[in-house]
Amino acid sequence: MVYSQLLCLKRTRRAAFAGLLALMSSGVLAQPTLADANLEAVPAAIGLSQPVGLAFLGDNEFFVIEKASGLVKHFLNGVQVGVPLDLAVNSASERGLLGIALHPNFPTNPGVYLFWTMSSTGADSTVTAEVPLMANRIDRFEWNGLTLAFSKNILQARAYQEDAGQPLRGNHNGGVITFGQDGKLYVLFGDNGRRGFLQNNLKGPVPDDPFGGPEPDAAHTTGCIFRLNDDGTAPTDNPFFGQTPYPSVDRLFGYGVRNGFGLAIDPKTGRLWSQENGDDTFDEMNLVEPGFNGGWVQVMGPIRRVAQFRELEIAFGNGTLQQIRWPTSNISLNPITAYKRMWHIKGSRYTDPKLSWKWALAPAGIGFIDTTSLGTQYDGHMLVGASRTTLLNGYLFLLPMAADRRGFAFTDADLNDLVADNPAKFTIDESESLLFGQNFGIVTDIETGPSGRVLLVSLDQGTVYEIRVRS
């Protein structure tokens, strides 16, 4: 296609999206819709309060967890049949009951793993200060068909954020968990606002906060991806096992992570993928391999664009990258300096994202379509949901996997540089070819069930949707 034709096509496409946005603002569009007219989205579970994750027990049976209530709800054939567990959670900001995963040998092994933020009051709380220091937990429970009984603690991680000069915070907890094909438990955990070694900041501040750091002691093992045995111990084949004087990094698979809401295993290869949110710029999709260093806080997006990252964050970020203890003026002007300033543990490697958005679109849950039931053209590709409703009332993107499944196979030449150069936050420019659906709200989890059902969780709509061929 010649350039003039391509430009005309892009202008036509963007005009169509402008029309869709106008319709949305008028209230005409309300229900989730899909770009493929042969597909539809129908409710699989309704009436939920801030649902954030699900786990299949069978073809038509699943658990749903609720962020703020701390409830685990049991659904069978679309009907809630029980509440097996009620946890006393602190749900201030991004805290709460955040992640669920079944043991890979379930139900022979009845273990159900939950990531949650424990309230210090013994009851549900939304008060930011009402948590212990290490309130983010993964606990193992056992399912007996009716209830979930506590079995053992798997992990305790940082939650309380006290930083001089700014209010208490409750964000950047991550909380997504999943078992890999290797039988290990993977955990995406946010930086909790820390600015220490695991955030590639070797010059301080020292200490990182009133509780220690910046070295990765127990309270500063944040901004990372854990890889754990099913009993919570560190696998001896982890990339940093026994290689540093800091025992806490034995459990790490990667670090240099800001925060994210998406973690998924590629069903075709067993490789791990994550989604990561930037501050104002350079949201990321990452292939996470052993020893992964995502580059935060030195860079978001491809390192070759670190000067642009610096420029945009200085212009838009009020002088700091969330925490006043690390101003945007610290960002390097060139890739070589940015790389040198990172913490290079033996066995680590900095890795560029496989896709970035120049200005934040705030993605959230990710998952793979592991079925041909929607059409063979979709099997094995990745879905990405939104963490805000600002764009298309909650977009749903389809990212087509490359033949080697180590990246994406884009059809739009604008994405050949692996960056969607949108002109402002929450604009779809250079992502139009990825649009799969809209009006899905805040999508926090995407799962394919044992029979090939593709379900996704909409937090703000209180609904689990099934994507299926139109009946």
C-alpha cells in the first residue's frame, strides 16, 4: 500500500474512533461490544462488588474474589452457591483481596492461594494507616467443597507506606498470582513507593524509610516478581539464589518493577508475561525471563528513549516520580548512563518491553485465549484490559503473538518500533489495530477455562463476562 493510501486509511480509522467516542459520551453505547461481529460478551456472573480475580474449579464452576469485601464467592452455572471465606482486608487505595490461584494439582491437592492485605483491626478497613508493616500476604487455604480453611502462610510482604513529607499511601501492591507450568508460584508485587536497590537506585536515600533499606531486607523486597515453591520456600534454581548477601532475593525471578495488574503464563510455551504501569508515560508489556530487570526507576519504556521518558515526566510529573525522594531530574539523559545506574545482580539482565505506550493508557489484567472456540485466528493470542474507563469506557486489546512467541506480530507499521506513540494520555492513536472490544470497564482478570470458556472480570461493573461466538 502506498503512503498516501495508508495515511488516508489511518485518518478514516481515527475519524471512526472519534465517532465512537462521541456516541459513548452521549450514552448510546453501554453494553460491552466486540470488534468482531461474530463474537459477543454475555454475563457469566453478576451482582458482585469490586470483583478482581477468578479461578476455574471446573467447566461451569469458579471462585470470584472481591477486593474490598475480602469475600471469596463460589459460582456454579452462573449462580452464586456459597461464600467459602471472608477475610478481614484493608482495601485503602490499591490494597485488598487481590489475587487467587489454585494449586496446579487441584483438586487432588486442594490448595487455594490468596494474595490479600490484612487489616490491623480484625475487620474490613479502608483507613490507610490500619495495616501492619508486612500486611500484604499470600496464604494457602484448603477447599473441602464448602469452605476454605487456612493451611499456612506462604509470603509476607510490605504494605505500610510512611514517607516523610507526603501523606500515607496504600498503592502499588500488585497482587496478581499464578502458577506456572513448572509448578512454581509467580507473584507480581509493586514497589510500594520504595526507592532502593530493587528499584535500581543505588545512591540512596539511606535509609530508604524509617524501617530500613535501601538494601533488599524483608521490608524492602518490593517492585519485583517472586517465584516460589508451593510451600513458599525459594526454588534453588531461581536466578539469584545464594548469589548475594541478601537472603530475600533468593525468592526473586525479577525486579526493577514499578507496579502492574497483569501476570499470565503463555499456554503454548510456559513463558511468563507481565503488564506494568508507568507513572504518566511508557506503560509496558513484558516478556519476563529468569533474572529480569525491568529498569525502574531509571527508565520506563525502551531504554533508547530514556531522554524522552525524562522529558515527558519532568513536563507532566510535577517534578517527582510519585515519591518526593526521587525527583525526575535524576533520570538519565542517555541509555548508557541509565544502564550503568541500575543494580546489576549476578544473573540479572535488563530487558526492554515488547510493547510500550508513550503516554499512559493504564492497562490492567492480561490473559491468553487458549482455545479455538472463538475461531482459530484468536487461539494463543493475548488479551489486555484497562485499569481505567477513560478510554472507550474500558478498552479490550488483542495482542497477536509472533511466530516464536517471544513478542508480538503487529499489522500496523507504526508499531514496528514497539512503541505506540499516542499524543496524550488515554488516546488510542497507534493502537487502533489492537482494539478488540470496548465498554468492559476496569478489567482485572482474563482466564480461559478447562472447556475453552473465555471469561474476564470487570471490577467496576461487578460482572464476570464470557466472550463467545454469537448465538
